Amino acid sequence: MIPVPHALTRRLLFLLPTLLWGAFCSAWSQEPSLPSDTATRTEDTASVVPPPSTIPAPFPGPQREDGTYGSLPLRHFFFPRPLEVWDRQWLLGVTLTIIPREVAEEELRQAPMLDGRLEFGLPLNFHLRGRLATNVLTTYGSIGLGWNIRIGRRLGLGLDMEAAYWYGFAKFEGFDITAQGALTVPTLSLGFALNEVLLSLQADAQIAVWRRTESNGIDVTQEGNALTAYGLGISVEQPLVGQRHIALGIGMRRARQTYQAWIAFSTFNEFLLYPEFSLHLLF
């Protein structure tokens, strides 16, 4: 793993919750803005604007008193909103997992990864997702199918199931270790839309289908068909500059073992807390 300065970890632990809370408070107090192409109701042109009941409501979109609707960012990834059929979106960013002291020494406790994800809209509110994350020593890839549904004007609900494979290697003088495994990852998402901010709460689990570690070509450990991790996370998506949007995330995961920590070679087999942070740009 690539070590991260301990001071940076402390700053992230303080900064991310502060940003999440600031975004929530700012979005809650902000008046929804009108899109530039919304027709203006006047006495002379009152017939131009149809009755509010016939105006198509952009999801999730709060309705104003004059019958028009506020504008919201359409770009999102974690928010459980159905995509248009064959529509696609992708994001690129970094994730950081903090490994417990019981598992790894201080210099190995931060596990950053470059993270890219892609999503395609399918019929009947389904979508297809793919993910690739790496820090050179560890690489994680997944593909999954999900389904989202709109609930009212501000809420969204989503279910996802992903199949994942990861691979790690460490070669030093007289030391040759490789590890790999397969996971299934079910996820339940609940989203709430504010004026220009999308909040999402995710609950997920990681089930190890199989896992293998080899040292100099000899199998060291083999196991599978076991619940290895579960956790909760919250993400905030909002406009940044122009058409760019940003997604901030923080999560708490309890795990017996996780692919980010394989290089610690820990035999600790109890569920411990793994904080996780993420920062992505949406395209």
C-alpha cells in the first residue's frame, strides 16, 4: 500500500464531516433557483404557463407558489434516481480506508486508492454499473446490476448487487506474496434531495465467495462463503463549477477482513471498525 502521512488522516477526519454538515445547512436554507428557460407568469401572458398540475415536474424538484419548479443538478451517481434508458455517467476520484491498529502497523494504516466508476441506464429503472480501483499493489474491479425508484418528489430508493474480484501482490527481496479473492456486495440506498444537494445513505455488506493467499507459490490461506464486512455510508453530491459536480462520502464499516488490508497479513478474525472517506468528480 502507498503510505499516507498521519497528519493528512487527522485533517480528513476533521474536514469531511465539517464539509458534509456545511453543505447540508447551506442547501436546506437556500431558495430553489429557476431554470433560465422557465416561462414567466404575467397578466398578459398568463395563458403561456399551463396549470401547475400539467407542468412536468423535474425529479425531485420543489414546486414554487407560482406553479413553476426549482432547478436541481441532474448529474449524480450515488443518489438512487432512475436514469434515462442508455444514458451514462461516470466519476473519478480517490478513496481512503483507515485500517485498525490491531490489524496493521502505523505506516500501513492508510490505504488510498484511485477510483473510477461507470453507470448505464437500462429499461424498467434498472442500471448497469462497473468499478475499477487501484493503488498499484491492490486492484479491485466489479460489475453489478441495480434498480432505482422515485418516491414522491424528494426521495429515492435503490437496490444493487455487485460481483467483484480483487488482486494484490508484494514482491521484495526474498519475499513474494500474492492474494486474490471474489466478493458479492449487496447495497441498499436511500436518497433525499435538497434544493441543490443530493444526500444518499447506503447500507452494504461484503460476502467473500473465495479468498486465497500465496507465498512463493505455496498456498497459505484459503477460505470462502463468509460474511466479511458490513457498514453504513453517507454521500453528498452537488454542483462544483460549470457542468462539473462533486461527491463527498464518509462511511463506517465493520469487517473481519477487507481487501484493502490484505498486505498487513493479519490473522485477527474479529469484526473491527474501518472508517472510509471518498472524494469524486462527476462527468
